[in-house]
Amino acid sequence: MGNCMSTSTPLKSINSNPNSATNVKSSNQSIPTQRSDDEMLSTPGLKAFSCNDFANGIEYSQSLTEGGEYSDIVFKGWIDKQTLCPSTPKTGIPVSLKHLKSEVFKGDKEWLAKLNYIGQLHHPNLVKLIGYRVDSEDWFLVYEFLPNGSLENYFFREGIQPISWETRMKVAIGAAKGLSFLHDAESQVLYRYLDASHILLDDDFNVKLPAYLAPQVMDIQGYARQGYVAQGYAAPESVDSVYGPGCVSTKSDVYSYGILLLVLLTGRRALKKSMISDQYLLNWVKLFRRKLLQIMDTKLEGQYPENVAVAVAALALQCTDSNLNSRPEMSHVLEKLQEALTL
């Protein structure tokens, strides 16, 4: 294993004025100034909803709830498209309201500054954060409504038709673009929470990463991190006592992305728990390093280009190298994935 390259908080630096748009790095991946209403809600900053807002007219949505066993509850509400004031299903547009567990986050000025910065990062593969609501000690995040819920629904929920190879690769590209954008932002964002339950999907299966998780995960040994580790996506240096708690970097995100690729290829959970022993997907895949086609999801029924599948699997193994210094940067991963899909 390599040495830990960074022990920074999710945001390395934030301008003293969290509402300043100059914090965001200009990029060809950024959304143009003029965006259609269907792409994103346009707001000058995060809206602070009052405790009476959404007092009525919200409903629990199991399909939108993220994170499995360690999830925060998500509700569905409605707001006016122009004023962002609470509305009704007949006159408003749907939004998601995510209840935050008090054990997981810090609702202080530093946390809000980070959240405001995240709210200014605009990219087609990031969830649009609209605002937050405070009810005494309870906090809610308000963000765009994504009707297809999480990627996990399409792999590990009974009765759901398997998604095609083309859709899986669309998800892989979208997640890579979102992560690459976050890593290249002027105030770099370490995502730290990538797994199938936190890959959100719009009605056309475009990936939307909930970047608001970055400031939420404050303590690597905290409740949220335990839930993440339990999913099997955490890089070894982020949990290994040899490095010490909090040893995370962009390469930790790359590792998690590699695990995500393996989930997309195999249709298996990153970690399968049993009474006998825990079975990690990565360890199983490594048994077939020389015969990577044997790891492919049988539900695909062979409907995929074999040479591309092998190239994507090999890239996943590069991303999950135990030596973090041997893992590629996310921008390089995106480039290699795009090249593989043209084979």
C-alpha cells in the first residue's frame, strides 16, 4: 500500500463569502449559464426554508430513500418553480426532502459554508441542491426530485427488470464525469460516499451524484462512515489503522468508483454478508483476473461487447489497486472508460 496523500476535509478551501460564485472553477463540464427548466432549478443561493414550510403536503418515499440500512429518510414535497415557496402537487414541481440524522452531521456555520459551496457547483451529473430546512434539532436538505431513485433499486430489489449493458455504461460514464468535476473544482471536493445507493437517476437514467453528502461526512469514524464501510466500497487506507482515521484523498474516491464498475459488470453486491464470513466482490473478481468474462452478470444474457467488457473490468481493477499511488486520477479514469467504449 502507498502512503496517504491527503487528510483534508471534504473541501480544501472555501472563500470567506460562501455565496460567491467565483469559488467554482470554470470547466467545459459546467452547465451553461442559460439552462432549460427541465435541466435544473436556477437559484442565486441555497434557500433557508422555515420550520413551518412543508408542514403539510409531504409524503414519505421509500424508493427515494438512500443508503439502505444506514439511510436517511427522504420525503417528497412540492415548491413553486419561480419563488421556491412551498406549493401543491397541482401547481408546484416535486422536490426531495432528506432528513439528516443528528449523529451524522454538524449543523454549524462551517457546515453551512461547505453546503453553500456545494450548492454552487453546477454540473449535469450532480444533484441540484435547492436549500435546507431547520426544525428545532432536525435538519432537512431540499433538492431536485429524481423519479428513478437510486441505482441500487435496479440491482438489488426484487421484481425489477435488469438494466441493459448500454444503460450500465451510461451510469458508469455519468458517475465518472460527476466525480471528475468535483475533484477538479477550485476548492476540491472529496466525495467519500460513492456506492450504488448514492447513485441517483433521473427519468432518463442520467446519473445525479448527491454531492451534499461531502460536507455531511465529517468524521471518518462516525456513524455515516460506518454505514459506508459496511457497504464494501471504502478504500483500504480510509479504514486501515496503519494509516490512521481520516486518511482519504481523491484516490479513495477512485477506489470506490472501481468497486462501482464491478457492481455494474457483475450485478453483485460489493459486500455480501453471511453468518460464516463476509464476501467482498473485489476478492471474488480477482480470482478471475485472467478470465474476466466469467465475472459478467448472467442477467445480461451475453448482450454486451466482450472486448469492451474486459477493458472496463481491467480499468476497475486499476482503480481498486491496494496501493493508492498506483490508482489513476479520476479524469484519467473517465478518459480510459470513454476510450474503452469505442473499441
